[in-house]
Amino acid sequence: MWPTAELHVHIEGTLDADLIRELADRNGLPVPAGAGRGAPFRDLQDFLDVYYANLDVLRTRRDFQDLGARYLARAAAAGVRHAEIFVDPQSHTERGVPVEDVLLGLSAALADARAAHGMSGGLIVCFLRHLGPDAAMATLEAVLPHRSLLLAVGLDSSEVGFPPSLFRDVFERAAAEGLRRVAHAGEEGGPDYVWEALDILGAERIDHGNRALEDVELVAHLRETRTPLTVCPLSNLALRTAGPDLADHPLAVMLDEGLRASVHSDDPAYFGGYLDDNVRALVAAGTVTEDQVGVLAANAVASSFLPDAGKAALLAEIRAHAERVGAAVPALALDPAAV
């Protein structure tokens, strides 16, 4: 596998059926009815209903450390050298789980992964759109005492009906605290949601962004500003936000348009695959070539929040891998200054 970075993965979406049963037994809880259910889903909300119900088994700091450790070990096997992990504290604090247990458990897993796998990483605290901007601001205030554990803030959950502009104040507050900013947009919502995420929230990455392709001016802006798009093909297929199959996925158009798109796993326990599974499926469908897999890996590294030295080191790994397997060296790996 190509060395790469994973920038769009919800740690709660890595909670698979085996771990659900293990944690339910550990915590004396019933196994949720949706344990083990995966794609297909009718739509995003159908998926979210199952997803949130399964989270009930996560109760202790140890649970979150185990959840993080399992994902990071699997990601390392997929070639991931750096992981920026989404976490939804509101999904847990509303069940009475202290926010410090969520953050400290996952941070411990990241520290262990650095020692065990040589991986770097960080946490991105996401706000659940459907709970509204006031709840988002309360969540930000609750996590700020743990600022040293946080890399960025994000925006996720049900998209339609909850435009990015509702969350202007909380993103401005996060920016004042020196936190980086990303946002889900253009998965179900249209190009206007992407514009709002960029112009109002100051998002530095767009998570998904498929529907940006409907707006020629927006495509030109994304290309000129080199704004990253973190794309999740198997997720899009499972939630019917792209398709009807991977051969028709908009990723190919994004690359043809010169956009800084990269591939990630989103919620791999539900959508049938981790990062490497997504890549293999894209190649098998003819959506991308083997050489473009290297481009996607380089784009992911360039899109990360790693410091410049960290990006340069990972791009050097990509260059070395390309030379070792006889693949074309991605342009970014040849000229890290272009990052």
C-alpha cells in the first residue's frame, strides 16, 4: 500500500459488531439491535439512526482507548502514516459520558499508535448539525480545557436543513483559539453549502464536496485555492449520494479538473471498507489508475495539518514507494514546495 494520511474517518464509525458485543458485555448492556448492520441504507438519516443507537455501548475511557487502538492498527495496515480522526463528543456527553474520558481515551490510543506503528495523528472535534449552534458552542467550551489534545473542529451529521452559516459564531470562536477548521459540505447539500463552509466558516478542507462539481465557478475556486476535498467513495455508494456504481463516481472528474481530492474511509464499519478497501474498489472499477493512487496519497498528505517538515517526510516516503514499485512519482512528491 502507498504511504498516506487519513483525514476523513469518524472514530465512532469504526465501531464494528465484534467490538459492540465486547463492550456491551464489559459494561453490562444489551447488544443494540443494529449491531452488525451495514450498507445498503435508504439514505443518510437511515444510517445515522443505526449509528447513534450503537454508540450506547461506549461508556468508559478504556472503551474509547480500545476503539481508537483498533482503528489505528487497521489503518496502519492500510498504509496510513498520519490520521486526523473525527470525534463527536455530543454523541457521548448527552449519554452522561464525561468529555474528558472521550478525549483522553482516544489521545492515549494515538500515543500508543505512535509507539507501536510510527503513526502521527490528532483529534478533530465535530459538532452535530442537528443539535444546533448553541449546543455546538457549549461543546466547544467543554473541550477547550483539553485544547492541547485537539487539532481542529469540524461539522457533521445531517446536512440538509442545517447550513454551515448557522455555525458561524462557534467556528469564529474556534479560530480565535487557534484551532483549524473543516466542514462536511456538498454530500447531500448543494454547492451553496460548500461556499458557506468556505466563506462563512473559514473551512480549510471540505469533507465530501461531491456536489461542488455542479458549480463551475466553485470548481475554479477550489482549484485555484488548492482547497482539499476529502472524498469517501464506498460511503457515497452506500448512502446513495453518488453512483449508481463506483465507475460513475465524481472522483475521476475531480482529478481531471485538477482538484486536490483524496480518498478516505468515513465510517468503515458500516460502509464495507477501510482506506485500502476504498482504493482497491476504485481501481477495480476503473475509476482511477494505479498511478493516480499515488496522486491521491500525495494529495492526502498535502491536505493534512501536519507541519511542513512532517509533510515533506511523508512525501519522501511516497516518492520512495513509487520508485520501489515502478510507478509514476506524484508531482507533489517530486516538488514538496508545491504543497
